[in-house]
Amino acid sequence: MTTVTRFAPSPTGKLHVGNVRTALHNWLLAKKTGGRFLLRIDDTDAERSREDYVEAIRADLAWLGLTYDGEERQSLRTDRYEREFQRLVEQGRIYRAYETAQELDLKRKILLGRGLPPIYDRAALKLTEADHEAKTAAGEKPHWRFLLNHDQPITWEDGIRGPQNFDPRQMSDPVIRRADGSWLYMLPSAIDDIAMGITDVLRGEDHVSNTATQIQMFTALGATPPRFAHEALLTGSEGKLSKRLGALGMADFREQGIEPEAIIALLARLGTSDPVDATLDAAALAETFDLSRFGRAPARFDEADLHRVNAQIVHRLPYGRVAHLLPEGMGERAWDAIRPNLAHIDEARDWWQVITGPIAAPAFDDETRAFLTQAAEIAAGLDWSADPWRALTGALKESTGRKGKMLFLPLRQALTGHDHGPEMAALLPLIAQGEAVRRLAS
Ligand code: GLU
């Protein structure tokens, strides 16, 4: 059976690293076995869902390269929910209840006060048809609960957490539909997972207890539940995901010069103790993706790690991938020469400036000045197409006896205006010969 996974965001905000990690892991899980990855927009909450968020989600996934093999939208599928809902009502698996939020809260407090778990007491199940009629006549509208089967223990083998056991007697019958007819996420999600042929549901561990009730929904709907796996939540470097990190979207990372490949490489391993593989090849990440490598401890997301991985990625990006982002005129040789020195692609601009000039060199003492004058004379006579750095330093070493830093540093400073930077052997041929001679002579 082909693996079919889905990413099911609610379009009530922009994606943050935690959501993106879930999307990526579902993508990797599907790609690993040549399966399918689907996007499902969970927009049953009409009030909080926004079209610009839907578009932002699509744009973020595209930017990250997380292509999907199909898209569904819950708001377009309500006919189906209605049908399945009626079926479950007829089977007695869904019932009407009328308690207000305050009444439920009071019930919970009483139970907790007695040291009992705050489980819904199913009072509404005892209402007779006459009671319902009376409530309707009084203008009360019911909301709807799913009736858990107390005689059917809930178990599953979680792909990350291992064997899971839940006693339905210890759980409240979940509310699945509000009095205004709108849907809560649980039942539509199970209906969709069945219709979309989802084989694996991989999501955050905040959904574990939802899974327990949803497993009974799958069964009530006549389907075999998919495999489930729940990932430990993401935390920031100092505990839980900070407000700031939670609010950072992909556009913010893009603005900081973070490349999508860096986000993919880091998040692919976040939650395992495996080293990050700063590869550009997402298919290779999929091949080695393995749920059993994920632990139950919260996964720490550290922005400093992201910047480190980003630099490694930038060092590997081929010219074709970055050409449109580089300054006018900057070619492949220049990119290859300077990319090992970049943390972000836009720094290429600074080194291109160093190559094309003008640059600001430091003031040198007389002795160094004399050395550089000699260097200028030698440089003027070199064949610039044949490793001029080697030829220049070789000749200067011979004639001045200088070596090491004494030899290289003044040359680098005069030629680039910097103490550090790309390999001079790669950089020098990119600086025009006349320009190099001028920099050494001035
Ligand atoms: N829309 C739900 C959420 O964002 C989906 C959870 C799920 O993957 O089933 O939490």
C-alpha cells in the first residue's frame, strides 16, 4: 500500500517553524516510499480562517519545495460531513446536548473538588424526546457530542511514542458540532482522512488525546484507522517555543537571508539525535528519514543552529540556483570563489564590490609600502590567466625572503582592503590585472 500523508493546517495564522516541521516530516515520510503528500486546508472555523493565510501557506510550501500531490479544503466538503453526521446520528453515535459553557465549567469544578477526573457525565443522554421538544420550544439549540464506546478500549502503536492505551471511560464524549451547525475539527478530519486514503497521520503530541477519540470515530465510520505518530513539541533554546519564535514566519527567515534548504535540512533532523545533514538533496533526506529516530523529549529549535546550517548550505549552492540573486555581472567563477566565505547570499554583493572596486585599503608603513611597490611591478608582468597569485607570491618570496603572514597579509590588505576573505588564489584572477596593479602601487 502506498503511503499517503497530509499536512492539515488551519488558516488562522502564518506557518511557524513547528508547523513547517510537521509539514516537512509528512512530506519526507511520503517521499521515502514514493508515496503521496496532500495539503488539506482545515478551514471549518469560518470566523478565524482567512484567505490571505491560505495563500501564505501555499507560498511558504512552494518556497520550501514541499510540493503536494493534491489539495483539499474542508469548507468545500461540508456536504460529506453532513451525510456522515446523519449516518452516525442514526446509529446512535452522536447525541444532542444543551449545557452552556458555564454549566460545564461548574460540573468540572465539582468533580475536581471531589478529586475526580472532570469527565462529562452524559446527562444529555438521559433526555427524552419530550425533553428535547420542550428545549426546542424554549428556543434552546443543541450542540452535538460523539458517543464514545465505553466497552471498546482504545489502543494503537504510535510511530514515535510506542504502544498507547486509553480507557474511553476516562474521557469525555467530544463535542463535534456547535449549536450554530459549525464543525469542530475532530469528525471532519476523520471523515477526510478516510476519503483521502490517508495511511499515516503524523502530527504534534498535543493531538494524542484527539487521536484516542478519533480512533473510535474511524471505527464508527466503518474504516480502519490510519497509522498514527505524534511528535514531541518544539521548544526554543530556553524552554518552550518563545512568543517571538512562534511568531516568526517563513517571510521573516527569508528576510534574514535564511535559505529554504537550510530550514529543510535542520528541521528534517530536529527531534532526533542524528547530526544535521546540510544537503541540498531533499530526496536524500527522505531516504534516511526514520520515525523511530525521533525521541519523546521536546525538540530544541535554536536560531543559531539555523544560521550555522544556512552558512553550510550557502557554501554548497550552485551558481544556477543563485545567479538571479547576485549583483549584475557576477559570474560562476566569482560565485565559486566567494561562496565559502558567505553566511548569507546577499553578502556576495560586498565581495563583488571588492573584486570590481573601488576598495579602501589601510595605510601601510614605509617598509610594507616598498614591498607592495615591488609586488605591483611583478604583477604588471604576469600572465593573468595562469594562476597569478601563485606566480606573484612565488616571485616575492624569492626576491624578499618574506614568507607566511609577512608575505600574504599585506598583499591581501592592499588587494582587498580586508584581513580575511576568500582564497586569494581564487579571488585575484577575478580582479582585473590593471586594477590589481593599481591597488598594489597606491
Ligand atoms: N487543523 C489541525 C491543526 O492544525 C490538524 C491536525 C491534524 O493534523 O489532524 O491542528
